[in-house]
Amino acid sequence: MFYIDTEGLLSVFRLIGGVEAEELAKLLLAKPGMREDELAAALQMDVKRVRKLLHQLSEFSLVAYDIVVDKELNKRVFRWRLQQEQVQGVVKTQLKRIAERLQILKKHYESNQLYWCGSEGCRKYTFDEALDKFFKCPSCGGKLMVYDHSKLLKAVDDTLAEINKLLE
Ligand SMILES: [Zn+2]
């Protein structure tokens, strides 16, 4: 089953709302049900800013609130908590997207033979481009040879395997 650990969970918050969101997530993880003013005090942030951040995160369904009557304050307050299952979903969707992009990249490399002089700073050329330049690199004058992308394909395959393992 797909499962993301606490560190992964926090990095999702950081990705979406920056360091402030990550700190907020840490607080809610340790103590679910905190009020906006409690969060603001703990984060040393303006309560308006905290509210904005919470709403931003709730748009991604990463946090949710319960409205409860606080007897001490004698009014209705929002109590916030993390939606961990939703975070799993957000990350899973992202991983699926990455896997799709890698598949496209793989197909591209498999169907297009490239030519390269072997110098790190020089670009690679398609067959037509290489033919156009008489198989001579326009940047360094080196000979353009068939570029062996088996290593690259292997790396793509390894990454895909890792992602698929996570998604199982
Ligand atoms: Zn070159």
C-alpha cells in the first residue's frame, strides 16, 4: 500500500505553502484541534496570516476544521487538523504524473537516435541535423557519433520501478 511518512508529509506542506506551512503542519501533527489564535501564538505570526495559510491549505484538502463551541471563550471557534489521507492522495497524484512524464521521455529516447561529439558542453543532434552538419560538431569540431542512451534509459527505468513500487 502507498504510504508516506512524516517527513514526506511535511515536505508536501512545504511544497504547497512554504516553511510556514511546514511549521504549521508540525504543530497540528503534535496537537490536532488547535485554534487559529493558538497557532498564531505558537508560530509568532499574525492571526490573519495564519487564517490565510489555513485556507490555502484547505483548498488542497490538506487541512480541515471542526466548528465547536468553546465554553471558556463562550463562542464558536474553528479547530484545525491535518487530513493525512488527503496528503497521501496529493502525493500519489504527483508521483503518477512524474511516472507519465518519464514514460514519454523514455519513448522519445527510444524512437529518436541522437548524435553527439562526446563533449559535455555540446548539445546532441537528430540524424537530420547531424547529416546537415556532415557529422561534425559545430561547437567543437568533434565527430558526431551515435549517442548511446542505454545508461539514461536504465536510469529512467530504475526511477520508474521505484515510483511503481511506491504506488503499489
Ligand atoms: Zn562538440
